[in-house]
Amino acid sequence: DQGRLENERDARALAALMSTIDRCPKPVLAVVQGAAFGGGVGLVACCDIAIAAREASFCLSEVRLGLIPAVISPYVAAAIGSHACRRYFLTAERFDAATAERLGLVHEVVPQAELDAARTRMIGHLLKGGPAALRAAKDLIAHVAGATIDEALLHDTSRRIAEIRASDEGKEGVAAFLEKRKPNWQ
């Protein structure tokens, strides 16, 4: 029953949520164990890593409600590509976790009983990375994905690696590797 202005405010709040997840400087892990429909697919697409139970299901259901997946579309399109969006935005077909993995929406599919173990394993991998390096890697991805490889990009990426190599964390990580020990952040 809300008017256009109220709906726009609500949509902007959802857009802010999606952007916050997408731009979070720390790794964000999605664990999908049931149905992820509409905005739920958008939430998964905003995350850095997504693991789904084999039994999970997905659907971009908006057109069946006379709506469109507008706010989530940039994230979903980045995850699954425009060609898959053409199919699933328009048909609102349900798809399974294996299809979500094939499309690039999720990175790993496991049996429901193994979902907690898969989550714990992935968190373990993330905890092995240097905290500053994880933030820098996320920022790097945002800057290079889809960018033209030109002199400005080459300069930027060279600057980034030089900065992190010269940082305390970078020096500690390389020293730990050479000394065959765990770095001090682990």
C-alpha cells in the first residue's frame, strides 16, 4: 500500500545493505542451507565466498510477483553473468545448488550434513591470511575486476604490492614462510 517515495526509501535501504556486504573490508562467507529466493540470491551474490548445501534451492522470483530484481541485479549479474541473468530473471525458474555452482553463484556444494564442517574449513583458510592482506586483496579485486589493462592499472597494481611488501605484516609473512613457521597473526 506504500507509494512510490516510500518504496524508493525501502529500496535504497536494501541497496545500502547489499553495498555494505559487498564492500565489507573483511571476508564475508555465505552458508546456504535452504531456499534463497529473490533478495536471498542477492545476498549470496554480495558475499565473497558462498557454500551451499546440496539440498539448497535458488530462484530469482521477482517477475512472478510483477516486480524486477533491480537492487540485487548488479551483484547477481557480476556473479552469474548477463546471459544467465537473461534466463533466470525472466523465467523465475527454481534452480538447485549444483546449477548455482555451475553459474558461479556459489563456490562449493556439500551435503547438508557436511555444511558446518565446510564452513569451519573455509573460515580456517581465511584465518591463515594476514588481516591487512585480506582487506587489501578485497580492495584489489574491486579495482581490477573488469578494468582495462593499461599503464594506469599496471602502476596501481605495482604500487599496491610494493606497499604491502614493505608493511610489517608483509615482512612478517615472508619471514615466516622462509623460516618455515606460522606468521604472528595465526
